[in-house]
Amino acid sequence: MKITGLDQVPEEPVSHNPAIKKRVLLRSHDLPHLTNFSQAHFAPGQVAPGHSHPDMAEVFFVASGQGTMTLNGQPYPLTPGTCIAVEPGEHHEVANTGLEDLVLTYFGLRV
């Protein structure tokens, strides 16, 4: 068992845009197939540029704020309560299009 609180882990940069900060609650060695379980805060206008992962699926849950996820060229609105699963190889980009922080809780799974 491992118990971790957001207030117990330091902020660190998101790999796709170091200006965006995240807190990692679980890492790859904590559970089989898990790459991370994190929460990221996107300031208004911040973007995690488009990318894909050939060997990882990701699940994003919008805790608060507004934004857009562009998935394989198609934009999808991000609003509180939205959950989006991204399959391995799908090209995705996340942008905060709102006036307050976009808070995403997300995890990745190795396939």
C-alpha cells in the first residue's frame, strides 16, 4: 500500500512543456503497467504540444477549468467532469482555452 497526498509531493515540469507544472502521486514502479498518476495545472493559454505514445495509453480527467484536447486533428472540449481516454499512437494536444487554471488528473498505462 502507498498513500500520498498532493501536498506531500513537489511540483515538477510536464515533459511536453516545462512551463506547465504537475505533481506525481504514483510512478511507474508503484503499480504494474502504470507510468504515472499525476495532476497538472495549465495556466490560461498554456499548451502541451501535440505528441503520441506508441506504447502507452493515457486517461485524462478534468477536475476544473476549460480547455481543448485535439485528438488526431479533431478538437474536443474539456470541461469539469470530462474524462478522455487516449489510445497508444493517437496524436493529442492539450490547451487551456479558459480564463482560469485547467486542472487535469491523469494516468498512463504501458501496453
